[in-house]
Amino acid sequence: MPQFDPTFFAPQLFWLLVTFVVLYFLMSALAMPKIGAVLEERQRKIDDNLDKAAQLKAEADAAIAAYEKALAESRAQAQQILRTSAEALTKQSEAKQKELGDKLAAQIKAGEARITAAKEQALTHVRDVAVDVAKTAAQKLTGLALDDDQVSKAVTAAMQESR
């Protein structure tokens, strides 16, 4: 093999050095700038994407804050509506209860008046019956006929004493 022959070492080293230098300059002049440009473009895109992501995150945070604020306002408004409705219902209920209470009080007064009238009427009838019974009893016991006015006065006096 000629590669291992020591007489060919010097020309092989020379051509190795020439090839290495040419490849080095070709790589540094042609390929490395293109690779560097691609790497720089890639880094620029990554940085742009990171900036966009940060901007979108800030927008999302602002949207979340606005949403939470709107939600809190809605809850507060709903609580206010509930309170207002509850107060209105309470007032309406109190008004109806008062109206019903007044109506029942009027009915009670009317009932008491009817009861009093019935009691007076019953007492009048009881008085009349008591006068008849007293007159009849006195007539049967004594055999005398008494005057209606006298019996009536006696029954009235007895009823007033019992009260």
C-alpha cells in the first residue's frame, strides 16, 4: 500500500494540508455564513415567538382580570337584585298581612257586635221568659194574680243583682 510507504509521506502531508486549507476557506466563506444566517434567523424567530407569547400572555391576563371583574360585578349586581327583591317581597307580604289583619279585625268586631246583639236579644227573651215563669210560679204558689209590671220590676232587679 502506497499510503504506508514513508517516501510518500511528504507529498501526502502536503496535499492533506492543501485540501484542509481549501476546505477550511470554502467552509468559512460559503457554508458557515449560510449556517450562521440560518441560526440567526432561527434565533430571531424564537425571540419573536417568545415576545408574541409574552404579549399574548399579557393580553390573556388582562382578559382574565376583566372577566373576573365583570363576574364580581355581576355577582354584586345579582346580590343587590336579590336583596331588592327580598325587601319588596317582605314589604308586599307585610302589606298583605296588615290588610288581612285589618280585614280579620273588622270581621271580629262585626262578629262581636252580632254576638252582643244576639246576647242582648237572648237576655231579653230570657227576661221575658223569666217574667212569665215568675208570674206563673207565683200564681200557682200563692193563688194570686200578680201585675205584669210588678213581676217585671222584680225580675229586672234580680237580674241586676246577679250581674
